[in-house]
Amino acid sequence: MSGVLVVAEARRGELRDVSLELITAALALKADAGGRVAVALIDHQPDRLADRLSVDGVDEVLLVATPTEHFEAHVAGQALSELIAAESPSLVLLGFTIDSLGFAPAVAAKGGLGFASDAIGVRWDGGPVVSRGAYGDKLVSELEFPGKETVLVMLRAGGFEPAAAGGSPSTRTVELSLDGVAKTEHL
């Protein structure tokens, strides 16, 4: 695929605001990243939120149904690993949220991907260049990822305007085998 894969996030049947911020960040990089922007939603019933992800400039919405009603880090991690293998994005954007923290670092480590968390910005200069706070946000550091085909970045919420709905990207249901992945009991 090259380009950017955004991992949208839902909680209790509602799309989380950070998802639309991630789309804005991805669309700002689209031309320079040299590919397309795909948005993936990994959820028990992802089709119920697909229309909220229809943003002008998004090329495709990928819907991944999970076997469990509630968020499960192992399931989300397995789904993301399989999506990265299938789609080959240059950049994967996730929110710096408690849910993503439960699986994104492990996906990056297992896959040998470039990785940055708590990022405040990302730009493209021959590859992703990530800005993040240092020394209690008194300084800003920039990270580059030479030699990494895919870089996973967790962006801090509130840094981008939420994208407005209104586009008509294609929607594809992605069938993944997630039934055998470890599950946690939710009370």
C-alpha cells in the first residue's frame, strides 16, 4: 500500500474523537507519503461506525470485526499485525490512548517497526519525522527511522482538528482469524 494506515478507536459503540484527529494528521501527510490513506476500525460491530469515518481524502475504510464485544488488547494487536502485513503501510497512526498503549508497542516490537509514542506531530521528509516532547515538554525532539519500512506512531490527542465527515471512500470488510486469540474476562 505504502501511504498511511489510521487505526480508528471506538469505545462502547461510540467513535472516539482522537480517530478523526488522526485522519486529519494522515491527510496532511498523504501527498508527501506517496500513497493512500486507509482507516481501519477494529471493533465488534465496525460497520455501525463506518459512515463516521467517511472523510473527504480517505481512500478506503477497512472494517475488522472482533469476536468480543469489549476491547481486548490481544485481539486488537493481532488484527493490527495482520493488517500491517497485508496492507504494507509506510506509516501507521494510532491515538496515544490507554487502549492503544495495551497493544501498539508490542506490535511494533514484534514486527521490528519504527515506533514513537506520545507524539505531538509528524511530518514527511523522505520518511516520517516525529516530534515529541522532551524534558517535561520544555524541549521538542525529532525522531527519524532510517531503514524502517513501516513506522508506528501514537499521536497525543488534541494536536489536530477533527476531520469532518463528508467523503465517500470505498469500504472493505477485512476477514481475519481472531477467534483463537487470548481473551480477558470483562466484569
